[in-house]
Amino acid sequence: MTWLAPAALLLSLQGAAGRPVVGVDVRPVTVVVGEPFTVRVRVQAPAGAAIRFPDVPDSAGSVEALDPRGIADQSSAARFDQTATYRFIAWEPGRRVVPLGDVRWEHPRGNEALAVGPVFVEVTSLLPADTAALVPRAARAALDSPPAYWRWALGALAVLVIVLLGWRAWRGRKAQVRQPDAFVDAQASFAGVDALALADAGEPGRAVLAYAEVMRAYLTRRFPQATDGLTTPEYVRSLADHALPILPEEVAEVLHVADAVKFAGEHVNAERVAKVARAARSVVRDVQTAYEARLAAIDKGKGPRGRRGTP
């Protein structure tokens, strides 16, 4: 979004009998989760105009205001020219609407709203893009039905294969093949965050948020009852209620640091980032170890193991 050119502004003022002109600028227009961005609202009008910029929105949604509103005055004796600056931060990926109100123009005929219009920002995730997309094969050409004896032969072959597979399973010789799961994805995501080197780039807060997001995404896949819409205390309590195999405090420790950065703007250094990264990895590794042990116990006809730290 760019400012209105001065020539276009002059024509607009002359053509609309001195009506103010509003311009909006968003920088940058594309951010990652947790990255601040700036919205500037500029109003140009005849000298002496009474303009009221929108207040800083009181919002706790996916886009939040960071700082008080700042107003820069470039007015001259011939015209009114002021710019209001707002800083925001976005917490959810996607195209997000910035919660900004209308500019108010006070004139002898009353109080009129000058619509700013919908203001958007594109928000991208810190996690690596999924590269496991599958392209379906083209449809095969239709074939004529095989002769009757072929149908009998195929049926007999199918029965033979079923019997053979059952015998191999009974003998315990069937190879166990496990597909990549949440743990494999979490390790790839951790490696992706490491590669960004956010702490070295002067953005340790974003690094904390990224490691916590990877850990929470893994836990949510292992425990679907703990949904993304829960607060940190609700999320940890839901994990504990559904047989989390480690102490809930280990999860809460990582999420509380992320909440302090996200909502209170707490400053963290590179050492704190490294500690959070180790704690997030430890949670994922320990939960995965317990998960695999539980599967092995079930295969052997045993019950699941207890939570670490309990008898």
C-alpha cells in the first residue's frame, strides 16, 4: 500500500471542495508469526482542518497493538498534513485484518467518518513447508473383463496370499514397517528453526516462539484432546488429564517463557534461547520414547507404563 501522490491529492481536494484525503501504508506487507509491522495513516486537508485519528485498538486477537500511537505533523500554512503511526504484531498465519478504526473529520456540518478501508497483512509460519505433497496418478484406461477361469485363478491366489500372511504373522516373522510420524516432523521442524539462526540475527524472541510452536505442534498430534485454542494452563492440564508420560511442569516451563515473550514483550538472550530449545527437544524426545515403549508393551500384551516421576 503506498501514499497518494501530491498531484493526485491536489486534484482530489479541488474536485471534492476541500475534502480530506486519507492514505494508508503497511510496512512490511508480509511478516512471519511474532514479527512486528507498522501501519501509517496519513491525512492531507486544507489548513485548519480538525482531524481525529483512530485510537490504538484494544485487541487480544490474532493481531495486537504494540506501542502507543505516534503522530508526526508536516503541516504548513497552506495545508494540513499529519501522519499517525501504529505498531502491531501478528500471532496466526494467513491473511489477517488489522483492527484499525476510521479517521474522524470534524467540520461545521458535523462529525464525519473518513473510512480507512480494510487493512491487511500477510502472516507466514516459522515452520518449514510440508514437502510431502503427493501427486495422484492419471486414471488407467478401461479394460475388458478377464475370462472366467482367470477370475477363479485370481481368487485362489488371493486366498493363498491371505493364508501365507496369516502364517507369517503367527510365526512373528512379519517385518514391522513404521511410517514417519509426528516425531519425524518435529525433528525436521527443530532443524529448520536451527537453520534460521534467529538468536544470532538479533531476534531471540522469535526463536523462543518457534521452538515452543514445534513442541506444541508435536504434543497436539500425540494428544488431540489438547487443542490449539486452549490457554497455556488449560493446555497443560489437558495433557496431564490424558496420560502425559512426563511431568506437566516440563511442558509448562517452555510455554510460560513463550507467553512472556509473546504477551509481555520479555527480553531473552541467546543463552535463554538455547535453554528453551533444549527443554523443548527434551519434552519431544521423552514423550516419543514413552510412546514407543507403550506400543512395544501393547504388542507384548502388557499395559502402558506409568508417568515419569510416579511409582
